[in-house]
Amino acid sequence: MTDCSTLITATDVEVRFGGHAVLTGASVTVRAGEIVTLIGPNGAGKTSLVRALLGLVKPTKGSVSRKKGLRIGYMPQRLSIDPSLPLTVERFLQLGAASRHADFDAALAEAGAGHVMHSPMQGISGGELQRVMLARALLREPDLLVLDEPVQGVDVTGQAELYRLIQGIRQHRGVGVLMVSHDLHVVMAKTDHVVCLNRHVCCAGHPEAVSRHPEFVALFGPDIASTLAVYTHAHDHAHDLEGHVIKDGHTHADHVHTDHEGCDHDHG
């Protein structure tokens, strides 16, 4: 039985392309207010599982269940824009969106990129671009945020700050978050539940437990596993997009628990 906090669930999902299985027997659940991260080597089936969850690929076997009326905000791994295209951040946010200008301001401010509204998309930094794409996902007022490599092209300091921002959005909005990431150190410090894939679910659970699992150690090596098992990431300050310390830091609202009317789920 699915509880009311469950947003999306994959059960024993198999995905095949051209008769070749790229993912078998994969199960994952994301609940409201929870951050779940998919990790694994290249070709492990992370993207295939995300596409199955989003309904972009029909599983060969298994099933996907989504909360009825589920709104999803998706942030892609990368975005390619023709350098000759005259496209500002504001215009980019308007594409495919029925939001008001005030909503653009609010979404950019929440993503920490309010200052780039009128900048050309080609002129902003990698960290700013990721935050703009996050703002665009937030415009959908999502119940679930799906973030594919959200720190792609961002330096180490910016990565930690972006993950901290995602945690704040989760706490403030009470949304569920499904991430794909290769950044094992920060993932283990900022995630509630980790699913380690290598064409099947090798192991899953709390980050500390996963970092000690034999299949995780076999995939990533004992040195990384032992480091992650004791890794913590604590800050008494925050950084801006360029890595400079912000003296007054960030403040996040208390965790919001959203009430869901009914428990209806759509199945696929």
C-alpha cells in the first residue's frame, strides 16, 4: 500500500533498447520532503531509470506509479544554446511558461540568481546557468524536482553551495527531490536516500550504510568508500556564485510538511 507522502515509485523496472537490457529489476521511491540520489558509473542505467519515471520510456517489465496530479520540475544535465541566438535569461524563462514576470523574479531569487534576469544566456557563468535552469523548473510549482547532474560545470565551492540551495528549497517547499549525481562526497552529505546502480540496484539506503556496502566498495574502490563513511560537510558560512564568503549566510525556513488530499496514484 502506498502512503500519502509517496510521489513516485518504480517497481522492478526493466528497460531494453534493441533487445539489450540496460536496466533490470530497478526499484526506487521518492516521497515528499525527501532527497533521493541515483549514483553509479557511466552506462549504469541512471538516465534510463529517470526516463522511465518521467514516462518518457515505457518499461519492458515492472511498473511506475505516480501520485495523481503530480507536477514535476525537470532540470536537464546540460543546455546547448546557439551563440548567435539573442536570448536573455528573461526570455528563456518565458519559453513554454505561462507565468507572470513577478513569478520569474521570485523563481530566480529563490535559485540565487536574481541579478541575471536581463543578461544574455551565453554571457552567464556555469553556476549561474545551473541556477537559471533550476529557477525554470521551480516555475512549474513542482511536487517533485528531478535534477540530472545539477552541479555540471560548477566549481567545487559552487557545487557545495548549490546542493545547500537544493536542501533549502526542499525544506521550504516540502518537495521531493530526485537527483542524478557523480559527486559522491557531497551527495553522501546532502542526501536522505542513495540508490547505487550498475544496470541493476547494487545497494540502496542511508548514505552511510551504502558507503559500507560490499557492492558499493567494489564499484568505487575501498579508498573512496572509507573516506565517504566518515565524511561530513559542515559550514558556518555561505558563498556567492563566485565562491566569496557571504557574511550573513543563508537562512532557510523550517521544514514544511505538506498535506496531500487523497492518495490516488497513476500507474504505468
